[in-house]
Amino acid sequence: MPESTAVAPAPERGRVRTPAQVYAVAAVSALGGLLFGYDTGIISGALLYLRQDLHLSSRGQEIVVSVILVGAMIGALVSGRLAGRLGRRRVVFWVAVIFAVGALGAAAAPDTGTLIAARLVLGLAVGGASNMVPVYIAEVAPPGIRGRLMVLFQLMVAIGQLIAYLVGWLLVGSGGWRVMFGLAVVPAAVLAIGMTRLPESPRWLVGRGETSEAHAVLRRLRPQGADIAGEIAAIRDVAVSPPRQDSRALLQPWLRAALVVALGMAAFSQLTGINAIVYYAPTILSDAGFGESVALVTGIGIGAMLVVAGITGAIAVDAIGRRRTMLWFMPLSGLAMAVLGLAFLMDGSPAQHWIVIISLFVYILCNGIGMQSVVWLIAPEILPLGVRGPATSLATLCVWGFDLLIAVTALSTINAIGRAGTFFLYAALNVLCIVFVALKVPETRNRSLEDIERALRTPGSLRHNLATTP
């Protein structure tokens, strides 16, 4: 079926104004990203005092850090299946409720076992948010601004991490970690209340045959005069006889190219080392002789770099494209990581301290723009409507699985091969990421989700099909 003008990017970007409701949907739902960032980032500052109060070994610290990722893997799998039955909006609402329950549990934890259980609950919410919020925004946003609205999720993750670093610095001292964990209840409550006022995904509604409801939602989300009937027809065209919503549907050969891209991006988003820095930078720097105050202030700088990266990435993915953003910034990410490794071979001079801090900041900035701005965007864009729930769950599970791998091995790897060797290893993985992007990742900028799915179904290379289709 020919592409409708309703989903063409040019009118939305150049001649008409996007309704405020679209931005409200993105802003409120992206609070899930802020909670995701805060609850994964707050452990960085809290760990300095948790390990004293609860007498944690290096392995114990890794367990406390990583258990949230086990929960995230479970949450990613469960949320995708629930979203197919209950809808995207309702799942995000329950994610907010679980965030609040987990935060209260962590704040009140009397011992290590209870804290681990509470962080497991938080992980369920983190996995659900990372899986469903990007999908919800992707299915609501017009193609011309979809990239920047979806990257708003990653920007909110970065803001959440920055807030976590600031809170960790302000609440220094034994026992402050309880307040650090408990503060997450506030944005969780705002997200839960906000989601009760937002519409359901029109694509989910069309997939269930609720065309009139989808039409009503799109009237609120598209400019006056937009061809809403044409957009619904385009959605229905790719939703006809969708694959079964189970794991066997993901084995179909025509889906392979999309799955390779989504899963590869998910893996490299973690293997390139970002969360080894986010989780353990204060601990690594403190143990390297920087002092706890310097380590915590450096953590704030890392959080600030993540926010700058989120803002820059939000502009870059729509201005220069997803693929080009990665190919421009990931080489700089790898170079900065290599310099960081070299710095730890120096003799502990003041120059070494400055090189370590500057290379950390450059790495966070470039990896944040080149990889983290794209990873939560690419899977919901490239995976087709009929299997978007379970397929995006699989990609999100991959993110958290490799994140877990990094979390449980980072300190042990440093103990085994040293700081320099560990960072050289991450630098090499940055190089492999660049090769993967160059060979496999297509450009999806300014293409409707239906355009991308048609290119995926067309025989031949997905990259070539998208590059040559008008």
C-alpha cells in the first residue's frame, strides 16, 4: 500500500505545529527514564557508605549493585507480554507503582538481605520502564520528531543519574543512603498520576481492532487537517495477520536482520563500558587514592556529562541521523577509554589525576551521544508491530543481561588484570562496536515505523532497502 502523506515527515516538521499533547505524553512517560537513571545511579554514592555500614566485601558490593539488573531482566520480559494484553499505558502506570514500593523497601531495609530484595523489586520497575516507555513514545510520536522525543527518555535517564550523584554528594555519611533510596518515591508518584491522564498507543489500539478509539487518540496527537484515516490505514496495512505474540514468532527469517541490529546494539551499549563507570567510578577513584570527596565530585561531573550527552544526542539523532551519530562519536569514546587505561599506568602524579578525570568525562560524553542516545531508540523503531512487544523485551533483556555481566565482573576484573588492563579491554570493545555499526545498522531517521517494516519485509539488505526507498 502506498505510504500516506499523514506520516510523511516534511509536513510535520516544516509546515504544521505538533500538538502539545504529543510533548506531554513524551515528558510524563519519560519520568520512567528519570527513575531508571536515579535508581541505577544512586548506588554509586550509596555504596561508599553501604560497604561500611553493612560490612560488604567486593563480591558483596557487586551483588548489591547487580541484583537490580536481575530484576530488570525479569521486568523486561514480563512487561513486553503484559503490554500486548493490557496496553502500553497501563503497564507504565504499574511500573511507577512498583518503583515506589521498591524505593520504600530499600530505604527501610534493616539488613543486607532485605536491601537486596528491595533492589530486586526496583529492578522489575527499571526493566519495565526501559522496555515500555520507548515503545510507548515511538508508537505515539510523529516520524519527524520521533527521534528527539524518544531520546528524551535517555536524557531523563541521564538527569536521574545526575540527581543521584548530587544526592550522594549532599547526603554523605553513614545512614544517608536510606534517604538516597527513599527520595525516588516522589517522581514515582508523579509518573503514576500522570499516566492516568495520557492516551493509549494508537498502534496498539489498531492492532486490537479498536479503530475508532485509535482515531480519537490520533486526533489529539496530530495537527489539524492531518490525514488520520490514512495513517490508520498504513498502520493496519502492516498489522494485517501479525505473527504470533510468542517466542516462536521471533524465529521467522524475515525478522533476522532487525533482531541482529536490536540485540547487537543492546549488547554493545553495555560492553563498551558505560555502566562500569556509572556504577563504580567513585569506588574506583577512591581506591586509587583520589579521596572520597574528590571521587564524589567527579561522580557529579560524570552525571553532568551524561545530561550534556543526552541533550546533544537528542539533537543529533534527528539532525544528522542515528547511524552517523554513532560513527562520529564512538571512535572518540574508544580513544578516551584507551587514554584512561594509559593514565592508570602513570605514577600517581597530579598530571595523572587530571588525565584520568578528563578522559572519564570525554568518554562519558562521547559514549553517551554515540551509543546511549541511540540504544533505546533503535529497537522500537526497527522491530515490526506484530512482534514489537516480545521482540523489544528480548532486546531490553539483552541490555540488562550484559549490564549484569559488567556489574558483577567490573571490580573482579580490576582485581585480576588491573585498572589499566580493564579499561584497555573496554576500549577494544568500543572498536568492535564501531565495526558492527558500520556493517549492520541502517539509518531510520525521518522514516515512519511502517516504512521501516516494509523495508524489513522486502528481500535483500535492510540497510540497502531503507537507503534506496524514497
